[in-house]
Amino acid sequence: MRIPRGRKSLAPILLAASLLLTACVATPPSPDARLGLMLAPAALGASVSVQQHLKVEREGRIDELDTALEIEASQLELVGLVFGQRVLSLSYDGKQLKSWRHLMLPPQVRAEDVLEDLQLSLWPLSAIAQALPAGWRIEEQGLQRALYLDDNLITRITYSGMPRWSGTVVLDNLRYHYRLTIQSAP
């Protein structure tokens, strides 16, 4: 692929973003492979404004992304940056998910999956449990959560402290074999 003149400085940014975001998926998931969780922002029960550093580990590879996350009762906004360049943005009002991503990002990078991991990590257990389809269940003990499908552990989430959006969150997706570490700025 030829990069147009004047755009060569974007090539490393787009490559890094592409590698980071595709690290979460080995192959494109079938429509029913993911949970499909889409909770209203108000179900969080709090307003959040936080900067985060994300690290995705998969098959010995580590990729990183910085994000700015804002959640109010009526709206969730997320912007993802690589080397200071915006590569992804999400806007969700509880009804409609709007997303933008750089053209070079592969189609496997799905806004729905990003939103799902975010909500599994941050939303209250009771809100998640009420929205789960048949066969799914979520449990929480202390600073750990576990998501099951038909008694098979799918996702394990560990928190360094409360509230859940402060400190460090580690999400281990056992189905797709990746670890997402979210470090929030103090």
C-alpha cells in the first residue's frame, strides 16, 4: 500500500493502532460469540471522567493505547489515541452506539466489543446481571468478577481498588485469549 505524500508520519501510528485493536480478536467473532451487553450510561450510577492507559497482551505481544473516558447519565464518550493521534471514538446514549475509527483499522475492531469490555469492567454487578441473556451469569467476590456461559468461565476481571474506574483493572478474556489492563490516571 502506498502512503500519500505528507501522510507518512501517520503510518507508524496507524500500524500500532491496528495491531493493538486486532490483538483482542483472533478471527472475526460470529454474531452470537460475544455477549452483546449494551447497558444505559445511567445504569453506572455515577459520573466518570478519567484518562486511561490500556495494554492488550495476546500471544506474547503487547500493544498500548491511551483513552479519555467520560460517562454521564445520558452519554458515554470514549476517545482512543496512539502517539497522540485519534484512532477511535465511541459515543453511546443507551440507545444508539456511534463510532468512528481511522480508515486503516481492520473491520474486526468493533465498537460493540469495546463497549462490552468497558461495561463488564465498570458497571455495577446488579445492572449487568439483569441484562444477561439465558445461559450467562456473573459473580463478584471482593475485588474480582467472573463471567460464565453455561458454567464455563469466559472472563475474569480483577480490580486494584474501588471505585472500579480508579487504579488498575485487569480483564482476562479466556474465550479469545487476551488480557486487557486498564490503568487509570490518578
